[in-house]
Amino acid sequence: MGYGIGAALAVSISLLAGAVKFDRDRAFYPTVLIVMASYYVLFAMMGGTIHALPIESLVMAAFLLLAVAGFKLSLRIIVAALVGHGVFDFFHGRIIKNDGVPEWWPAFCLAYDVCAGGYLALLLRRSNLRPN
């Protein structure tokens, strides 16, 4: 269920962003990446998983740096980073023990990230957004 809801939400938000022209600004998808990466830090705080907090913060910082690089250099970096975050979601529970992460979150986030990255890739291919 998490996969379906994540995918549907990503497509819906991406279509809405296009309809109201939010995605015409180069900052939209990098901001989405930063927000999605920040949730694991939030879950560590909510779950009281203090040992996971520094690890989740470092991972978030890496995606934050990718978001800034993608914003400054090329939105293609954002496509790769969103899909990469989806891959990270798949392996997250095997790598980092974070008791605050809801059971459904990795599937939801994986689907959201991959669909949002795929949608951005389509926009770039159609030249609706400048990649750099």
C-alpha cells in the first residue's frame, strides 16, 4: 500500500506543481529532495533513537549537498539524487536502526522519490525545465 500511495502522491504533486508553475523554478525539486531526506532525522527524534540521530543527520547532509549541487549545476543531479534516495529507502532498515521510522515509510518514500525523479527526468527531456 505504501508504494501505491507514495507513487500516486508524487505524480499528483508533480502534476499540481506543473499546473500552477511551481516547477518552473529550479528550486522546487531540490527542495523536495531536502524535505524527503530530512524525515529520517525527524523520525529519529520522534522515536527517541538518539544513536541514529548523528547517522541520519550525516545522510541528510549528503542529500542536502546533492540538492545544492543540483540546483547550482544541473537538475540532472537532482534526478539521480531522488532515485538514489529511493534506493537508500530500500536499504535503510538494514543499514540504520531507527525505531522512529514507521513501518510503511520506506516503501512510501521509495515510491515517492523514484516517481518524482522520473517525472523530473521527463520534464528535463521535454525541455520544460532547463537542466543547467
